Amino acid sequence: MLIDTHAHLYHKQFDPDREDMLARALEAGVTKLFLPNVDHESIAAMDALAAAHPDRCFAMMGLHPCSVGENNSEAMEEVERLLRTGRYCAVGEIGIDLYWDKTFLAQQQEVFRMQIRWAKELELPIAIHCRESYNEVIAILEEENDASLRGVLHCFTGNPEQARRVIALGGFYLGIGGVVTYPKGGLFETMREVGAGHCVLETDAPYLAPVPYRGKRNESAYLPRIAARLAEATGHAVEEIEAITTRNAELLFQR
């Protein structure tokens, strides 16, 4: 059994064959699928998918850092309102993204902290988007960390030192996706040093497809390829990786 801890399966790229895609995932052994929110426009499609497959698809609620701008009060009010309905399994995806634009760093930090605090209050995990911002994200996590905070650094691509800082927080996991299969991605070497004990698996579908599908639409059925590469990096059997990452995902999301 495998769990895809981060997949945008409500994305319009899956509109032509969504049910077939879900069937392929199940055939590949992927039994649970966790759906991160992005912004207001993604909510309806995500909620519909979770409602159609309540035993397999679990929705999160959060404001993506790339959706953060000068004034975020209206968007954040909507996120908080929805989180308090109790329908969502996590706060996400949230975080800091400095790849495209650093203009709203202060606002991203403020929004990130606010959503972390809601997660702690509501006893929910967080799914973190971190791009060109590992030091900034980890610094906030270290400041906000307590026994009630748990989460995953989605699409982890940091270095071994950053991985160790995340693991040292106590309640956090590294989300390992298709990058671990990329020859020049660097993640394979990092995981060889860090190990698999604090990992969960993800696809980030439809993005970041693993080799040999790189550059094409990603989907949850490809998760076994990521598991196999992580097994190779860490010296485990594939069955051990399946057991470790499934147990970690169930502990994290309590689903």
C-alpha cells in the first residue's frame, strides 16, 4: 500500500480522464490521495473530488504562497472560515516561495505564520511549499514549533543539513517526489545521507513526473517509481519503503 501525500488531482489537466487516472493509481497500489489547496479558484474542484471519493481523496485548505499579494485579508478570512468547518485534513499548501518574486516576502511570512497558528489551534498538520526559501521557512518553523505542530515539507529538495533541521523539529517529514529520480537533481544523494525514516511519498501531480515520464503529465500511478528510487538511495527494500512511508503518512494525517 502506498499513499500519495501531495497531488493536485482536481487540476484541469485531469478533466478528460480523471476516473481512469484514479483507477490506475489504485491498480498501482496507491490507496490514499491527499489534495492540497492553492487559492480560492481551486476549492470547488478539490472539494468535489474529495466528496466523490471520500475514502480515498482527502482535501486540505490553505493559501499557497504564490497566491499571496499586497492585501490578503479577504483570502485569509475565507481560508480560516473553511478550516473551521472541520472538513479538511490539513492546512496546506502553505509556505514561502522566493523563486518567482521576492516582492511580497513579508506578506508571505505573515500569512505562513498565521496559518501555522491556525493549524496548531485546530490540531491539524501543515503541508509546506518551500522554493528557494528553505532557511526562511525552517527559521519560522523553529520559532513556532511546539508539541502541537506537525507537518511535511512538500517536494523536499534541500541539502542534508536542512533535512536534519526539519527532522529535529520532531513532528515533521520530508515529502519525496519525482526529483529523487532525476540524475542531476541532487535529492538522491541527499537521501542516501539522510535516510528514509522521516519520509513520506508524493507526486505533486500533474507536475514533476518521475523518470521516465519527466516533462509529461504526472499522476499518482507513478508513485511506485519514486518509492523504488528512494529505496535504492537509502539501501532499503521497496517493501520497507512502502511500510515506512505509509506509516509516516498515516501518523501525519491521521487518516
